[in-house]
Amino acid sequence: MKKYITVLGLALLSFGMKAQNQAPAQPQARPIALVGGTIHVGDGKIIQNGTIVFDKGVITGIGDASLSYDKAATETINVAGKSVYPGIIAPSALAGLVEIASVRATLDNQETGQFNPHVRALIAHNTDSEVIPTLRGNGILIGQSTPEGGIISGTSAIMEYDGWNWEDAALKKDDGVWLNYPALVSRQFSFEELKFTIKKNEKYMEQKNELAQLFSEGLAYAEISNPNPKNAQLEALKGLYDGSKQLFIRVNSGKEIIEAVKLAKQYKISKIVVVGGEEAELAIDFLKENNIPVIVNGTHRLPNTVDDDVWNPYKLPNVLMKAGLTVGMYYTEEFWRTRNLPFVAGTAAAFGMAQEDALKMITLNNAKILGIDKQVGSLELGKLATIVVSAGDILDMRTSKVEHAFIRGKKIDLDDKQKRLYKKYVGKYGLTEK
């Protein structure tokens, strides 16, 4: 009997081990050259029949087919007929913070209370998440782990989607504080009347005054060289006043955008990013005047009002970019669907935006807005070798097929739980893999 129990235990153990995520990739051991592909640099340039060489996680050469490198010492990968891109960057992401939305124990994205600047997403980031490999399979190699809830949600961190733990994965720690600016009105859908109703926020001034009070206290605290005792909340706000952190403001209406930015500037907060910005076209002049970038919340959504142009969400990124704003993009629906970020950017390309500009939104522009453009976001000499190779257009769900991915030059395993289940049931029913 003991023998059978032991065999059963070993079988279950081996099954469990097989079901786990793959181990993080090994550091790059020798130079690698990707040869013959179409290189989309990320800044709008395209190199046909290009070559890109990287060593020790850093890009050491990029150019056309004439680029010389030590072929004997370099692993050459033929990517002819394929496209080479910078790794896609997902701002305002929940991968690593949320695993199963209906299981409370797996939710590390929200803290109780209204003002939590000292809550750090960094140390809650779970590198063993089953969601992260599904993002890598669509070319998303970097994400901004971002807290939610309350008026000030907490502090985000920018993570590479490979590593044993958050220390390994951190690309930029504690990069910004997240503010959910109080709405003037709320829109709620009535299933009885089958229409949206608009309700005034009766607590708007109270919430705004509480926020102003916190910013005022934070500014005064930041001017104290060695505060004693230390205040965890105000310590977390210090970076807003010395420029080491950005203030990310989730806000959508034109009027609220202006109110939120004015309030932040009143308390000497200089680095501000508007996140969402569904009505940002109504505040374009103000945003340009104050040099405020916008991270739009994708394109696949309904218009805000009944008399809006039905195509407005699709056109908005191009309208803002043509006006001279720095425009990035994030994915705002269910966290596990963040893998669709390249495709919602592709929708912007279908509605007036140049294709390379659509790519730029989710690579170089996102990197610039997050303050990591000296490291990633485009394929340039000296930047990290965070690279994606796709058999088709990475912005088109019909042709996108990521075949290679590298984070700091490390070869990333593109397997994930969904692919394993697909192969399992294709085999079970005798189907042909596509």
C-alpha cells in the first residue's frame, strides 16, 4: 500500500512541476546577431534587410546587411522575412499584482483607505504569475506594476517580465505616485431604463480639499532636511517635489484634466502625466502649454456621450499626437487582456495614425513618459537588448506571431499555460495545430 501511495505522490509532484511556469532565462552567454529581418527601430525608422547585434544584454551594433561583426564568436539567428521590434511596454498594468480576480488572496493591487502614497507595488509584484508569460507571447516584455483604489492609490514600479523575484525584475523602482482625481460627476448605467444617468459628486470639494491638504503637508515636509519622526505617507510624496517621481493622474473629462494639473502645479509638482484622457482633445492647448504627456486608455471603448463621433476613441491618439503631445497607450480592460495592447495600438493605425507612430506609442513614447527611454523603447546602440521578433505585423492580431523575445539579451521561453492547454487538447481530439 505504501508503495502505491509513494508512486501516486511522485506522479502528482511531477505533474505539479510540469504545470509550473518556466524558470527565468539565463544571462546572455555570447554575442547574438539577428540577421535579415525588417528592423522597426521604434522612433519611426525602418531598416530593411537589417542586422542587430547584442552582447551582455546591450545592443552593440545595428544597421543594414553591410554591418560587420565577429561572425565566428557570434550566434547568428536568421530572421529573414520577419520583423524585429523593441520590446513593448505596458504602463498601468496589473500583471504580477492580480492573479485570479475572484480570489481575494491573489489580489495585491489595492489597499484600504483613501490616501496611500506609501503603498509600494514593487514589493507585491509576483514574478511567478501565470499571466506574465501570456503577455510575453505577444511581445510585451516590460510593465508598470500599478496600484489601484482610493484617491492616492500608491507608488508604482517598472518591471521586466522575467526574473526570480521582484529584486531581479525591477527596472525602475518607485517611479511614480498614482492619483485618482475626484470626478465632478459620475455616469451609471440603469438596466431598468437602459440608459446612462449622470449624478453630481456631492463630495467633490471635500475630496479636493483633502487632497490639497495632503499636497500642502507633503511640500512642507519635503523642505525639512531631516524630519523626526518620519511620516511614511509624506516620505513617499517627497519624490514629487524633488522630481525623482512623477505624478500619474487618472482623469478623463476635459475640465477635470485642467483642474487636476492646476492643483498639482499649485503645490510645485512638476512631473505630471495624464492617464486615461478620454476627453483630452478638449484640453489640448492647456496640455501643450504645460508640457503634459498623455497615456490614453486604448481605443476599444464606447464614446463618452451620445452625440460623440462613434469613431472618436479610435481617432483620439492620432488627434493628440498630431497636436504635438507626447502620447503613450495602456490597456484598460481586464488585466489578463493586457496582451492585446499591440492590437489596440494597431486600431489607431487603422484610423489615421501612421503605423510606425502607433508602434512608437507603445514602445519609445511609453518609455519616454515613464522615464526609461535611455534604457529601452527603441533599438539603438547602448540600449538594453529587449527585443521581439515576429513572423508578421505585431500590431495586427491576424498576422502577429512572436517567435523570439529577448530581455537584456536573455532568450525568453515563449511557452505559457494557455499554449500548453492548447497543445494538450489538440492532441486529445486528434486535431491539427495551427
